[in-house]
Amino acid sequence: MRYGEESAAGAALIAWYDRAARVMPWRVGPAERAGTRPDPYHVWLSEVMLQQTTVAAVRDYFRRFTARWPTVGDLAAAEDAAVMAEWAGLGYYARARNLLKCARVVAQDLGGRFPGTAAELRTLPGIGPYTAAAIAAIAFDEPAVVVDGNVERVVARLWAVEAPLPGAKAELTELAGRLTPAVRPGDHAQAMMDLGATICTPRGPVCALCPVSDWCAARAQGIAAELPRKAPKPEKPTRLGFAYVALDAAGDVLLERRPEKGLLGGMIGFPGSEWSAEPAPCPPLAADWQEVHTVRHTFTHFHLTLRVFVARTEGEGFTPRAAFSPAALPTVMRKVWDAAQSALSPQPE
Ligand code: SF4
């Protein structure tokens, strides 16, 4: 799309929405809009439910919630446990707790009325920038710029923005703002959502059916399905460490409980060094330590390479073999144990 073409493309998008809007239980569709305003309670409830959840999954939950609690005041007066039980299955339970908090603020402090601007909505519990803009646009027709992953994709394609996400976010938001009209901004926001969900889909955009294809730079360049580009995720660092498996003649094992705080907090494991770029060897007792293996394990934020040492020795504080269950070890320590076992001759029962 070229600068100056936004209003023509926006008009085509709204005309398509008037013909093809998806029917949703919380939506006041284009045919009913004359004289009917969307209920802010319904818009808010649906937008909170839709955070990280699909439209298909939300429909029944929305119907049940609004049948049981028809107004925000009814929801505010509900028992916490009843709301949590109705929410069960939608996941991300912090959302349900924030939902109740928000309902109570609106019912008790704001006289049961949701504020009508994105800026005010953002001050309420559980309402972030996207949700605030969506409610302000859909329920109150504020020309707020509503940008989620769907909108980023459509906009990146319309303008053929090749800069990768997340760095391109600011540019895509600015372009989405250019497309947001002063008239019917709520329907525009919903049209963008529908377009992204049904036609301008992530892998297979159906440009032949698209109402704004005449203005789409990515379609013209044949790169629609490649956009938006995404920056490669940063490489995980690798940390190193030493692990020591000490066994006495009876096969009893030297174990330690990890500190409560931190990774694998409170879990049982083998003594060892810190896990870092340059750990120092730190055998737990003097013995003839033999290096037997290298264990690799990946945690959420780093890869770990552990050098495993084994010694036959005697000492205090060993755990009787019968009281030690390798199955109870965290996975990385299981790997250490398995590595040690493979290097040792079988133990007497
Ligand atoms: Fe998306 Fe294709 Fe429409 Fe462009 S023409 S907005 S790529 S569906």
C-alpha cells in the first residue's frame, strides 16, 4: 500500500465486513448496529476470554458466563470459587482472578460502568494495551489502534514490511494507526480481526478473496506468505559444571539436597560445582575421582554440560542404596546417575 491509499483500502475493508462479518455471541454485527451499542461488559468479557484462547473455545464459556452473571454487577457479587469453576478449562487462571478484581472495581468504584477510553481502561486489573484498545474501539467507538498478532501480520503484508518482529512492532503499530478510521473504528478493528483469522492467515493467505488485495504490496511482490518475518530467537548460552557420584563398598550413595531457591530448588542431586561459564572443580571429599562421562541437558534458558566423576570411597552421610530411588531424581541428575552406572561394575543387591 502506498501512503494516501489508506482510506480507499479502509472503505473496502468495511464494505467486506458489512457483507461477511463473523457471527459471535458477544458481537453486535453490522446489520444490528443501527440503534444498538455493544454492551461494554460483553466486549470486555469476550476480550479477556480471548487472550491466548481461540474464538471457538470461548463461545460456550461466554454464553455460560453471561447467562449466569448477566451484568458486571452480578459477576462482581459472585463467589470466587464459582467463577473459577466456570473458568476451568480456559487456562491461565490469573486471567480469571483479574477478571473478578476488575468486575469488582467497575461495580464498586465506577458505578457499574466501564470507562470509555483506552487510557482509562488500561488502569483496570487484567487489561493491557491491546485489550484496552479493543474494548475502547468496539464498545465505545474510540479510534484506538488495535494491534495484535493478526493485525501485525495483515499490516506487514499490506505495506510489505520486511523488517522482522519484534523489532518491527513500532512501525507496524504506526501503519495500523494510518489505517484506523475516525468513523466506525470498532467495526474496522473487528474487520481486521476477521480478515486475519479467515483470509490473511499465517501460512496460506487467500489473496484471491481478500477485500484489500488491490492495495497489498506483499501480494504484488509475491511474498505474502513469508511475512511478517521474525528475528531468530537468541541462542541459548551453554553453562558448564562438575558432578560427583561417590559410592561406598555397600553401594550407598552420597547425595545432597539443592538449596530451596534457584533451579531444581529443594530437589535431591549429586554434589557438584556451580553451573557457569568457568566453574571450578569442587569434589565433596578427597578420593580417587575418575572422570567417566559428559552429560548434556537443556533447561529453559541454557544448555548444561556436566562432567561426571565417580569414586569408590568411604565416608559419612551416605544414603543407603535401598533408600535411594533414582526415579525421584530430577532429569539431569538421572542422567548423571545413568552415566555413573554405565561406568561402574554392577553392585551387589
Ligand atoms: Fe493478506 Fe493477501 Fe489480502 Fe495481502 S492480499 S492482505 S497478503 S490476504
